[in-house]
Amino acid sequence: MAYSQGFNPHQLVSFATALAVGYTSSSEWVDVKFSQSITTDEFVKGMNSVLPQGFAVAEAKEVADNAKSLTAIMRASEYEITFSKLDKNAVDELMSSDITVMKRTKGGMKEVNIRPDVFAYSVIENKLLLTGRLDAAGSLNIELLLCALKEKMPGEWTARVHRNNIIFNEGEKVTAL
């Protein structure tokens, strides 16, 4: 593995995007820079031999040193939100117009419309499947969406958020890698 230069060298590893505490994922992406040549198969085998139980590297892809960072090519994320109780009509009502919420920013609280950040959604039984914006300029805030849904769907319920995929843009073609 390659290390940065300087007084406190660190490994050259960069994750595509952070995941909120308490959320789960089956699709995390990471850039790793090496100081010597290694095949993708060697990398996958080596990583899987030392990762904790339940974690695995599914695939590795070699890219050029001058390739754009993962953060630069992210476009969207697919989520599966499982509810203890879900009202499809409440979700449809929420998604039918602007979703105006209060968002904390560097300058304080600001009213924002997060509906444009939801690219697609569907409800299947007690699951809300979402595709939402995820790029360097911003992303769909699932917590704010759940707070807005709470207004349409009062009562006691819980939600478990799982990220299924990150969608990247390679040139003109958006690809789920």
C-alpha cells in the first residue's frame, strides 16, 4: 500500500462516501493506491483473508493513476428502507409535491426542498425503495426524508436503512458497478 509523504505519512485510501451511523450497506467503494504492482485477484484474496466476519471485498478494478476520484463520479445511491409499519398512500402523498424541510447548514437552519433529490421510488409491502442524488455537490438526506414522512404517517414505527448500490457516471453512461 502506498503512503502519503510528509511528517505523518498515512495510507492512501479514500472511501467514495460516508454512510450515516446505524445504516447498513452492501455496496461500499474505496480507492486504494499501491506502491508496488498487485493484481486485482491478489488484492481481493488478501483483503478477504483479513477482513472481519461478515465483510468481504466482492470485486476490484484497476484504474489509471490519473482517474477521477470515486467522489467525483458518484451520481446516485439506491436505498432499501424497511419499516415496521408503512402506509403507501402516505409515501405517495409525500412524493407528489415539494418536500420542504429544515436543514442545518453552516449558516444556521435553512428551509430546503429535498424532493428533487429523489430520482425514483417504489413501495413494496413494508419497504420503500429509493434512488436518490449522491454527488460531490450534495445528496439525498434520508433522515430529513424520514422526518417529513413522519408528518404524513404519524404513530409509532421504525425504519431500517440499507444502501444497496452507488451509481457512478463513466463519461456519458451512468453505471451501477
